[in-house]
Amino acid sequence: MEGRTGDDASLVDRLRRGDPRAFEDLVIAYQHRVFGVALRMLGNRAEAEELAQEVFLRVHRAIGEFRGEAKLSTWLYAIASRLCLNRLASGERRMARYGEETLTRLASREISPAEEVERSELETALHRAITELSDERRIVVVLRDLEGLSYEEIAAALELELGTVRSRLHRARVDLREKLERFLP
Amino acid sequence: MTCHDAREQFSALIDDALAAAERAELDAHLATCGDCRRELQRFRDTVALVRAAAPVRAPAGFVDRVLEAARPVPWPQRLLRGLFVPWPVKLPMEAAAVVLVAVGVALVYRGSPELQQSARQEPAAPVVTQAPSVAPPEAPAPARENDAPRILYGARGDEKAREQDPPREAEKAKAAPRAQERVEGFAKAPEPGALADKKRAEAPARSAPEPAPTARDAELQKATESQDRQAPVVGKLEAPASRAERQRAAKDDVRPGTTQQTELRADSLKAQRPASAPPSATSAFVPPDVSGQLAVSDRELALRSLAELVSRLGAAQTRRFDTSDGPIIEIAVPRQAYAELNRGLAQLGRWQPSKEPSTLPATIRVVVRITS
């Protein structure tokens, strides 16, 4: 992602100029990352697609407000993270957050909503372990270990102190280490 | 540094996020603590597991859906969306409704000539309903009751048959003598005296007995009033002429409107007199030669003036119906006095007669509908 900074700068310029192809390029470039965050956070593909679409529509509407101080990717992650956390915190979710029972059922079905994620037992366990993290720890792990953001980028995206990011990430990893014990060599 | 303190730094250590001093302190502890080294390894393995998770890919078509959703929508579409959200569910229903309405309109439009035709034939109903009093006594009652729908149905059916095959109509007319007799009965009912004789000469095949005209008139009036009062009364008087009209309509099916009805009747008279149908079927019935509407300010005054005019011209008032729309007078006037009658009527009020037949009979029957 670091290597895309120059590309992002020109993409932002094109977006601001109203280049009709720029938004398409933006969606193509970031669709998987934004959708990935949404899916890891929400655990439901339909809901994740809806949220990812909303992220891009907000970017489309608010590109003029993007000051360019942060990376474009950080801005996108920030929007996606905030929307996810808001949705998880609100009662608007159409699907309840996965409890243990739901996850077990989900993991045992042949075709689950997150089928791609749960392709193997390890994947299933991993997905489940991540899903069971608290929202605030999960988003940090997702951004750091799955999306590869730096502590600083995570702090910027989530508007947190660096120490808070570091602390939450550590707690999340400790949780994961316990849950994934049997998969460790 | 305790083991607990050391393990709290593992995450930052893996991410190279420790300050140099922190890193040195932790390295020193790890060098002396085998448990913490093993624990650090498991911690690294855990993070490696998580980072090796299968990448998530957005579903196919995601980009297109986003672009579609982000595309600026033209205002008519936005308006429609506002009216018919949500699209995927409601639009097909709206579209279906539009198609249904369009088909319905098309059907009604296609059917409208027939509707107009049947509207013109509507006055035929009174003829049928009063049929029992006019029909020959030998006609059995149940058959008469069944006749009504048959005749109505036959009227439309005949029309179509006529369009396809006009000669067959004459045969049909022969085949339905009872219905014809009723029409005859109506047509000849009001003809008194010399005028009636004259008519008989024109209609030699008439055979039905004539009940008292007054009784028949009363029944006719009742039947007329029971019909749609909004319908032009002239049209009701034309009821007996519906056969001729239908013949006419078969020739020219597209002439709509009641204003042409009187004209139609006049033409139909021409059409009927040389009709190919057998005399027994058609010649007995002779509709008025001229009919029209006389708009006056005072009906009673107009009636008196008309009576004077009639007597002055040597004409005769042959029938009178009082309808809710006003009285209807049938006058038999000698041909030489017809022009004078027309002038007199024009002086009484706004006289709008139908087109006259090209050849006027010696005695002309004129129907005047007096309105205010």
C-alpha cells in the first residue's frame, strides 16, 4: 500500500477534477480491502457489500472534503471502520451479531455466508476467533494483521492514541493466541 | 522486568513498534527466560496465522453496482424513484399496471363503435319489454320472456352478420316474424283514420291485431320513462327504426353521435323502401319521415301554437308522448303543407329538423320533440 501513495495522489486529483473514470478506478483499487474490513467486522456478506457500497458512495460525495493529509487508503479505512463500528453499536443491524450458537451453525453448514473465509477448519477457527473479539479489538487486528496498516495509520483511521492502538492490538492477539492454540505448531 | 511485563511487549516487538530502550530491556529478559521465548514464538505463530488468512475479495459485479448507485440520476428518474421505491419490487408492478391500462384502453377503443351502435339500439329495449301487449295473443308467455334477451342479442349478432353477409339479414328477418310483428305493432299503432289507410297501402303485409292506441301509448310511455332518461328522446322514438339503422350502420359503421341519428333515420327510410327484404318483413314498418327538436321558452304555449299550426295546415297530430324531457308530438302533414309547417315550427322556437328524405311522401310524418 505504501507504494500506491503516488497513484493515490493522482487518483485524488482526478477525483477532485471530476474525472468520470477516477471513481471507477478508486472502487476497482479498493473494493477488496473495503469489503474485507466490512466482512471481517460484520461477518455477513450481504451486509458487508451493502456497507462497502456505502463507503464508496460517501467517498464519492465527500471527495471534496478530503484534505490529503492522510493517505487515501487511510481515509477509506477510516470511513469503513467508522461505519462498521457504528452499525455494530447500533440496533439497526438486520442480522444479530454472531453468538456462539450462530457461529457454530455457520461453521457447520456446507455453504455459509462467509464461505470463502471458512474454507478450511483453520479458516473457520480463525474467522470465529476474530469474530468473537470485541469490536474495538477486532477492528484493530483487522486493520493491522489483515489489512497491514501501521500503528499510526490505525490511530489516524480510528482517531485513537498510538498507545491505545498498541494496547488493544496486544489484547486482541493474546485472545487469538488462546483461541488458536491447537493450530499452533 | 517480570515475565508479565515482558509478554505485554510481545505485540509491539513483533511489529517493531518498541522504542530502543524498551527493545533492549525485553531482549535482556528473553535471553534469560526460556518460557517467555517459547511464549513469544507462539505469539509470533499466532500473528502469522492471522496474517495468512485467506484474502477476502469483493463479490463479482461489486464495482458495477457501486458505479450504478453513484451515477447521477436524471431528475425524472429521481422523481420516479421517489414515487416508486423500492425499484426492484414496485417497478414491475407499476409497469404491469401501465400495460394493463393501455391494453384496456385499446380494447375499449376498439370496442367503441360497437358500444356506440348498441347505445343507439338501446331504445329497442322498450319495444321488447312492451311486447306482450303488442304480440299476437297466440304467442306463448314463456317464449315471450325468452325473446327479450334473444332479440337484444340478435340485434348485435345480426349487425355482425350483416357486415359479413348482408343478404342473410333478410332471411333472418323472415326467420324472426314474432319480433318483427312487435315492431310492426308499434309502428302502426298510432295511425288513425285516413293516414292509417295510407300507411296500410304502403304496408300491406301487416297482420298483427291493433290494440287500443291509448293503452299502447301509455305502455310505450312507461317503457320509455323506464329507460335511461338522459338518452335523447328522439332516439327512443327511433326505436322501431333500429332495424333500418342497423342496415345503415352496416354500410357505414363509423358515423358516431346522436346528431346523425335523425339523418340516419331519414336515410334509412330510403334504404328500407327499396329494401330487398320481403315486404312482409320490412314494408309494414315506416318510421317518421322527419324528426327534430324544437327548443322553446314556454312548452305549453308552444304546444298550443303547434296545435293551431297543425289544424291551420290541415295536418293532424297523430301521437303525443309526455316524457320527462318534454312532450313529443307526431304530426302527419300533407306534402304541400310541409314547407309551411317547417316555417311555422321555426317561428315557434329553435327548430332543428333532420335532413329530409329526397322524395317526400304525400303525407309526411314529422316527429317534434319539444324541449325548453
